[in-house]
Amino acid sequence: MAGDEASDGLTPEGAPLWEPSAEVVAGARVTRYREWLRDRGVATEDYADLWRWSVTEVDAFWASIWEYFDVVGERGDGPVRSGGPMPVDGLRWFPGATVNYAANALRRAEQAPDDTAVVFRSEAGGHRLLTYRELARHVAEVRAGLAELGVGRGDRVAAYLPNIPEALICFLAAASLGAVWSSCSPDFGSSSVVDRFAQIEPKVLIAVDGYAYNGKRFDRRDVVREIEAALPSLRATVLVPYLDPAATAEGLRVGVRYTDLPRGGHALAFEDVPFDHPLWVVYSSGTTGLPKPIVHGHGGVVLEHLKALSFHQDLGPGDVFFWYTTTGWMMWNYLIGGLLVGATIVMYDGAPTDLWRMAADSGVTYFGVGAPYIIASMKEGRRPGEELDLSRIRGIGSTGSPLPPEGFTWVYEAVGKDLLLGSFSGGTDLCTGFVGPSPVLPLRAGVIQCRGLGAKVEAYADDGRPVVDEVGELVITEPMPSMPVFFWNDEGGERYRESYFDMYPGVWRHGDWIKILPDGGCVIYGRSDSTLNRGGVRMGTADFYRVVESFDEIADSLVIDTGRLGQEGRLILYVQPAPGAVLDDDLVARLRTALRSTLSPRHVPDEIHEVPGIPRTLSGKKLEVPVRKILLGTPVEKAANPDSLANPDVLRHFTPEKSS
């Protein structure tokens, strides 16, 4: 693709792509909620009006979510909030209320026990189905087994498991006891796992013997033994024989086979815990230093996921919900939230070789992936809507990084016109997307449709002023129930405060650039700590990648600005050529021309280098900040933890010597 063609061929940001019909709007779950509110004296004209009410009348909104969804638990007669303005200041949600996540996730076992709860598929061809009745029975059995191992309220259960039904069963069993869950994917190395789990001192480790990925088999029993040896708090290690059905717990300090846990005759029960009782510990990427152990509470997650899945993705009973994820990414926690709304969730273990075909075979109605998967499908020239029967899909989710307008357009050209593409932005920190889709709003290329209900997202200028139609720091100015309850081992909350509240006291700073349009639409421009600042012109990296990766010859890219405060630096572009392509003088010239004409002359790179791959975290995020530190002289081993990376071997190509 020539430079001028790349520039001219880019989809205009804001180009209209989809508009809901009157029937879609009338049937949307958020419309039913508005009607329910109206019957209770809260009249709103449209989504924008509903959003304003939800972030102005914060207590009334979250109380309505509890009531509307008839949350399983005891609401009590206390206030919605007490204490400080934010959780780090002592804010407590629903003090006096009790709830249990597992009771809410499994309520359909009583209402519709024969409905399918889980569809499991693996790249090796494995296929299992679990009804809600069967899922509840398995949870009861594992609950009894964990109780026999001494697990009770407040104890930590750590899991080293792939995205398989056993992971879901063990999580729900732990949650039903009031224990605290934490999981890592088995592609994590032992030191990366220990960095996470040692902070929370688990009583039980549940681990897999191995896993398969991209046609290869990986035995992890030696790694499990290393993890066990590094966790003196463990009372037992439960081995799940997944790669080898005959695998034993031999060699483990206190080993138990998952298949030897109690079977049959156990009643399912749920420990009533306070609203903010720890549900799970999830972690920041840990690319530099120890990962932050982020604790979410039972009640906050239940309310947030009920709201997000129902009102923004329009999911409920009869839907088949899929998101490509591992147990080491918060999207796994979000995926299993599909049970809260009575949907069927699809758990897939393996490489993303052809997720479109898997979706067709599984009858998926909502298909979620990272933005890079959509871009890769587009670059491969796929037309999945013509190749496969994807007629059941009515929603596609994209997250992990900004999806450029061309990705939006491709979905409607190559997958289907009668669906809603939902681009999300959020994060592990709140375990949700706080800007995302709405089934009742029109969709434009490159524009996230709205701010989520209850999420008072604003863009702040440098002086802390909220701005509209300008790029600013993404902040959240009112609390949300799924904000972290605390960080584990963060006595006094200093690490929590430094992570989100150091720049604007009392206001959550998320670390992204965002522009909020006058009609409430949003555009994310990338991380604010990896901004390109050239001659005083600031730009997010998402704009840069959009131009570079529109070239068919480019598989992936990374751009770094080495400038410091008051000192202009070099703008360095690293590109990973697509298979069969090379970075020759002609391609370099076309890249420079496209960047000059599409962005500005200031944003033409000083250097362009070919690399065999772009370093990414295990959850797929580009390592912009650590690579910048390396280029400014920080040793590689201090700038990035290789165990937190999907491809640590490529880091050696990003040293100052390689870039000179």
C-alpha cells in the first residue's frame, strides 16, 4: 500500500456505521430498565439523560441496580454509602448488607436447571457442555473438598489453571465459602506466579499438570513443584489432570488429585459475607516491580457486571457469550460474569487460530476478542461472515487496545451488518469497561458509543479542568462499587492512593488519553504515560499505530518518544514486517510520507528499525513505557520483568545499542 493510499484509504473517524432500529431500541434491556425507573418516578428522555441521572444521583442509581436485578442477598436498611468520598478514603458501599457472588451466579440452577451454563472447547477438539444443574453439583462437590482441606472464609485459594470448566467450578466453590480467589494462566513462568501468589499467602493451590497451545504440549508439573516450594503458606496442592488424564500428585508436598475430591451427596450452600468482602485478587501486569494485588468485593462485582452485561451488551438468558481470554486476564473474570445474567458462557482453551469458526460451531451470540485479533483478521483478508454461518452473532466486543476506525468498518463489511460492535475501554483496576457500547445508540467508526451508566468519566486538562471535544486525562470523578476495596498488604492504602489519586486528589486518574465528544461518544488515544510530544504537539500512540499498521507489509509496531521534560528526544519506530515483507528503503519512504501527511511533519520518526516481534504483556499490551526506560539507559532486567511478557526474547532488540 503506498503512503498516499494508506493515508487516503483510512476510514474517517466518526463515519456512521450502524443505527438501532425502533424494534431493537424497544426490546433492549436498558429500555426496560428506563421504563421500570419511570414507573418509580424517575423519568429520563434518552440514554444521555439516564447517564446524567446515574452519575448525579449515585446512591439512587446503585440502589436501583440491586432492586431491579433482585440481587440474592440481604440489602438491609442501611445507606448505600458511608465514609469517605472514595474507597481509598474509607468509603464503604452498602454497609450492613450481605451477599455472595456464587449464590447470584448459580441462581439459575433453581430457576432453569437444564439450561446450558457452560460450553467448553479446546484447540485439540475437546468439547463439553454443563447445564446449570450440573455446574451447581460440581461446585457443591469441590466446595466440600476445599472445606475438608481447611479452606474457610477469608482464606486464599490460588489457581494455576487454563480457561477450562474446572477453573470456573473451583472459583465458584471458593467464593461460596467466602474464600478469596486468585488465578494465573499456566503460560506464566514460576517466578511470575510466585511474585503474585506469595503476596497473598494462599492456603490451597489448584494447578494443572500441563496445557496445549498452537499444536504444542507443555508439561507444567515441574513448574507446579517450584511454585509449591516457594509458597510455605500452602496446606495442600490440588492437581487437575488435564494434559495427561493419568497424571498423579506424586512429588508434591501435600498433593491431592482433583478427581479424588469428594463426589456426590453434597448440598450447595453459600456463606453470607459483607458487601465488600474480598472476592478475588487480580494483578497489574507487573512489567516493572511486583504486580499490584488488586482486591474486588463480592457486592461491587455483582452489581457492576449485572449492569454492564445487561444494559451495555444486552445479554441475558438465551445468549451464548464468548470472550477470548486466559485466567490471567481480567476478561476471564468478566466472561464468567455471564452467569450472573443467566447466559451461557463459552470457555475456550488454546491458540486463537480460528475463533470465528469456533464461534459458528458454538452458536455464539456475543463474540469478544482483543482489538489485535480483529486487525489481524482484517489484514489476512478474512470474510468470516461469508465463509461461516455467523447469523447468531448480534454483538462483537473489542478491548485490550484502541480499535481504529478501519477495524470498525471491516466488521460491518466482513462479518455482518446486523450486529452491534462494542468497543470497550476499562481495565483490571475496576474489572469492567467504563466506556463502551449501548444497544440504543448509533455507532460511528472509531468512536466508543458512550460512558457506562454509573461511570462519571471525564477528560481533564492539565490544570484539572473537565474538557469536552478535547483530548485530556481520563478520570472518574464519582466512585463505583467495583473500584478496588484495597490492595493486599497495603497497610494505610498508600500504594492504592499513589496508583490512582496522586495527580488529582479525590479523583481517579486512570492513565489513558480520552476525548469526550459533545454527544457523549468517546475516543481513546492510548496511555497518557507514553505520549508522543513533538515540538509541543501531544499525540497518543493509537493515532500513530493506526497509520503504520494500515500498511499490509507491517504486522505490528511500537513507537517510542525518548524526550524528557524540557528536552526533545528521538522518535523511534520499530516495525515487525508481515510474513514475506521486508523493511526496505521503499517501505521506509512510504511510511514517512504517510505519517507526515496523516499526522504531522513533527511525527515523522527519526529512526525506523525492523524487529522480529513487538514486546507485549501476557494480556497483549504493548510495552511502551518499559522500552522507553530501556532506551534511556535502564537495564533490561530492571525495566521489565521477562516473566510478565508473552515474548521476552524480543526485548534484546530494543537496547540503545540496537537503536543507534
